Amino acid sequence: MDELILPRLRVVMVLEFDGAAFHGWQRQDNAFTVQEALEDALQKIEGKNASPHFAAAGRTDTGVHATHMLVHADVLQSMWQKSAQAYVKGLNFHLRDSGVLVHGVKAVSDDFHARFDCFERHYQYKIWNRSVSSVLHKKQAWWVVQPLDINAMNQAAEMMLGNHDFTTFRASGCQAKSAIRNLKTLEVSQDGHGVVVDVHADAFLYHMVRNLVGTLVAVGIGRWQPEYMFELLLAKNRCIAAQTAPAHGLYFTDALYPDFSAQDISGLVG
């Protein structure tokens, strides 16, 4: 006898997670990931009827955090319509020890896709800039000992804006067919010993944000002049750029769509 196919509803969820607990977003055979944690929690809610089809706005690497990662999933329509709030509370109950939290949900059309419909992604990179490290920021920011010239870093950042071939800033394992990306925002700000790099683009190459930050820090400590960024872009050679910034300073902070963003949905249930 064929199994009864129950009606499903596509929803989007906004996630916050501590990257230190995971080997990135995408499910793997021999490592614990955010996708696995979320799928396991959903299966505990829906039981044998669970048939999650998750897709995320971005694929974060091992150690990378998120404040507003958006994913879509197909959930049981009957359970969702009975009480969306109870459904989300149930998910968070089963996620409580995993390092993941769902803090916004919204029903969407069946053809919505978290990855392919996203036209802009936002990241932040956090740096702790002091001669002495920090107990509180040790796993949440990159500790840079040398004083940073924020003005020089912003001068260098401005040269990277727009459509460019970012081959110099992609890791060797990058599978993207084209290295051309539209970098819309690259700004460096400082508050006390904390330095934040805001990065917005239509999409990113593998390790692109971390490689950009590593190069900006090289400018900030005086290793290179801001104008060197032009040479890096033209060279299309990863070997001549600076080190890759550590993963634990990187945060996925927003995903933009035609009708809403991940930050718009934060706090919503419905």
C-alpha cells in the first residue's frame, strides 16, 4: 500500500547559531553540522512524516557564526496551521543544547528558494584589536595585536567596491564557475578595541570574506599601502594576497529577497 502523502507548507526560518559547535552548514557524513541539527529537531516534531527539504541562503564553513541565517523547509501543513508558535517552540526545545536557535519564521510560496531567490548577502567580521587578548572575545573575534589604521583600511576597502574578478580572494577549493562578484559594501568601523568589517555582495566565493579581511588587516598594520588592492585584483593570484582571517570572527548577518530580509522576519511567527 502506498504511503499517504500529507500536504506540506513551505516556510522560512531565521537562525542564530554558534559556529564553534559545528562543521559548517551542510550535512556531512562524519561531522556535526547546522543542517543536521535542524533536520533532527524537525524529525522529532513530525516523526515518521518528516520530509525536510532544507536550503540555506549561504553555506557557512566550520567555525563561522550566524545572527540571521535564512533557510527554507517544507513542513507538515496541518501541524503548522494548528499552531505555528507551538511548532517553533518545539523546534527550539529540541535545539536547546545544539547551539542553534530559530528566532523568526514566515510562510512563503511553494516556489520560494532560500538560496536562488536571495539577491544580496551580508556578513560581519569582528576583530579584537588590543595588545592583550580577551577572555570574552576569544572565540568570537580575531585577536590582532598590532594597532590598526582604520582610515587606511577603509581607503583600501573602497577600491574593492563594484563588479570585479575576485580570483585573488578565492580559496583553491572554490567551485564557482565565475570569480566575478558585485561587492556592494566593504566598510571598517571601530568601537574601543573592537573592529567590525561589514561586507555586502550579491554572492561570495569560497573564503572570499575572510581573504578580504586578511588583506585589509595587512593594510591596517602598515604592511601594504591601500593602492596595493588594485594590483591584487589585477593579478588574479591568491598567492600574493594576505593570510585568510580565522573563521571564528565571521558572522552571517542578513539575506535579502524582493519582499523581505532575514532581519525583517526576526521575531515573527506566522
